[in-house]
Amino acid sequence: MAIRERMSGNEAVAFAMKQINPDVVAAFPITPSTEIPQYFSTYVSNGEVDTEFIAVESEHSAMSACIGAQAAGGRAMTATSANGLALMWECLYIAACSRLPIVMAVVNRTMSGPLNIHNDHSDSMGARDSGWIQLYSENNQEAYDNMLMAHRIAEHPSVMLPVMVCQDGFITSHAVENIELVEDDKVKAFVGEYNPVHYLLNRDNPISMGPLDHFTHTFEHKRQQAQAMMNAKNVILEVAREFEKLTGRKYGFFEEYRTEDAETVIVVLNSTAGTVKYVVDQMRKEGKKVGLIKPRVYRPFPVDEIASALSRFKAIAVMDKADSFNAAGGPLFTDVTSAMYAKSVFGPKVINYIYGLGGRDVRTDDIELVFNNLLKIVETGEVGSVYNYLGVRE
Amino acid sequence: MSCKSCNLERKELSPDVTWKDITEGGTIADAGNAVLIKTGEWRSKRPVWLKDKCKQCLLCFPVCPDSSIPVNSEGNREDFDYDHCKGCGICVKVCPFKAIDFVDEG
């Protein structure tokens, strides 16, 4: 039987890490992810894990230590937020191109400046092209479940890429909610042992990693890395199917909520999806045909599946908790619309809302406003403004 | 040259390897393979060993950063390994007998 508990998102992730029992955790504290290494170092002190915990002097060192540990043949994990993720910047690319399946918990916080510790997605969105798989989580349960699935995806021989598991800072990381945990032995069996084919501490087969590559070979390595990201799609679904057998909880590339006969949908990541579900339920009572698409897998981006799912609707609002400052919409919006165009899905009207920057509260009436605008677009056929800001003082 | 635990072969470092065959992340599957990369092409100046002036003092070979001055089993230096000498000129500077000339590559 699964274990009923109540935990914050940070504790849920730290608890998953305890059950995974990695070889190395190297981390530097940064709000709002600080509690993850804090909880984890307690597990280390209490002898509840076998992990070598490295209290490094910066996030650059944290990711560097993870790269070294993983290259040596170990399983390495870390956690960070915002500017900590930014300080890992060059190391993120090295981890991905060196094909090191590190798993990192990202507790989303806005990138300074202005200096602000609250939630938006500008940190992980900035790393969307670094070659890491990105999984997003609506609540503590999904953050926990994604952590348990992350190693299986990352370490699959056809993938071998690092994974970041994202959750919303404070909203998810610090709110205590009910959660269903999997028993230790079942987690251990599900996650399994990490047995890399090549690793630096294998004295029977000495190798060099990260050598000078040049124009003679780099393009081939990038192409191979791109293939790994494409391969990850099937692996993510396979692992999700196996996880469903274990827990009964079903995961895919994205969740559809009350979309069967919907005319309008909101596409949104992480905790705001929970607010949207509430509003969908309320508006459904009034007979309005509204629904939600909540992407879980943002890298690799499920182009075919998203485009096909969205082709059924009349008007769509893609909501971004990060601005691209490109004068043309947020990152999720540009990915969704380019997927639709590439797959010749021209029917639905699509608009973008940048919302919640720097932790600006997103209320149910904000979401209602978006749905009402979509319903008006369906009624009139007039789109009006495509690129919009929600909840900013005008 | 091949890896003992898998099928990594020398071809995976060759200039015509495809993205499907190349090693993941550029991992080099065995040790001591710098010799495969002919860095002599980078040279703009060439050291020339003047055998008649050379006293075999052997001050030159330990300073060569590319191990391009071979020393034979009798303990004497031989002519340069031009496949790997990058033409840095350190050996020219260190020679007390002006037994190494330094000329422009053509």
C-alpha cells in the first residue's frame, strides 16, 4: 500500500532523493530550493543514505562536481533555483553534451533583476536549449513522481541526457499538501542501479572524456545529442507506463483536463494549471466549453502531439510565466505556435498571455478573464491583440 | 586499438566518422592516442637538426611539449617527429651549441 503523507514540494523532492539514494549530491543553497539540500544533508547525517554530500562553494561548483561524479561512474543529483541555475550555465551544456544523466530539482524562481525571490519560469526557460530534458510539475505529488521517473529516462541507453524536474517556488515548494509516497523497496526496484557502459573509474577500460572536438567532429556530436532528445520521447512514455503500473498515476507529455468537447483551452505549466482546473470546473457549471492543456514535458517538445491535440479547439491561450523579450511572445507560446504551423494546424486562433512575473499572484478572476476573452474570440472571430500581459498594472 | 568492453574502434575518431558511429560526448575509448592526431600541420616554423653540431647533450628532448624529439635505445636523440612537432622553437632556444636551426615553413 502506498504511504499517505503530507509534505511540501521541497520535502517531497528531498524524500524522493532519499529513496533514490544517489552516490553524490553536490549543492549550494538558494531560495526557494534551499530546503532540498537541507533535508538531504539531514538524511546524510542520520545515516539514512549512502550518499557523499558535497557542500560546494557555488552552483557552478555544484554542477561541476555532479559532472565529475557522474563521469566517474556515479549517480549525481543537485537542486537549485534562479540565479543558481544561471551560475551553472556553461556546466549545463557540458553535462548534456557529455551525455551525463544527472538529475536536478529546479525550484522555479524569477531571474534577477530586479532582485526577487518569488516564482516565475524565467530560470528554467533560459535553460531550455541547454540540452537538458525538462519535466514540469503542477504540485508536490507530480514533483515527487517526476523525480522517481527522471533517472529511468535520463539513464536509458538511447537517451543518456540530464533531466531537470521543475516545480513552482513557494507555491509548490513551500505549500504542504497531501501526497502519496511509494514504498522504499518499490522505489529502489523501479529506479534500479546505474550501470554506465563507459566511466572514468573503470580501470579495465581507460577513457578520456570531454576532449577538444573542433569542426571535424562537433557537428556530429550535436546531431547525435539531438537524436538522444528525439529518442527521449518514447522512453518518457515507456517509463510513464511502467510508473502507472506501480502507482496507478498516469503521465504523458501533457495532461488534458475537460477538453473532450471544449472550444477554448488554456495551455499553461506548473501550479497555475491547478488554478485553471478550478476555473474550468466553475465555468463548466455555467455551460461554457472550456478546458486545459498542461504540458509536463517541455524538452523534448512534443510537437506532433501538441499540434494534434490543439487542432480540435477554436481558440487557445498560451500562458507564459516568463517573457522572451523578443517583442513577440513567451517561450511556450512560440514553441506551441511553431508546432501548430509546422504541422499545418491553422484553424485555431492562438493568443499569448505573459503572467505572474516575479511571483505576481494569479487569481481565479485572472483566469476567467482569459477564458472570457477566448470565448469572445470564438463568438466574433476577431483575435485583437495576440501578445498580452495579464495582471500587470496598466 | 579497440575498447575491451565494447566495440569502440579507431574509426570512431577518424575525420569521416558519421554522427551515428561517433562516440557519445566525444569520449575517447582508450589511452595514448594523441599520436593519431597529426598536429605537425599547424607548424609555421620548422626546427632543423644540425647533426654535425649536435653534442648529444640531450637538453632539447625533455623541453619538447609534444614529445617530438625521439631518443633511441643508445640514449641518442634522432631527427624530429615532424608529424607532431608544432614548431614552438623551445628546443632551438635551449640548445647551447646552435645545433638546431629554425626556418620558415614553405
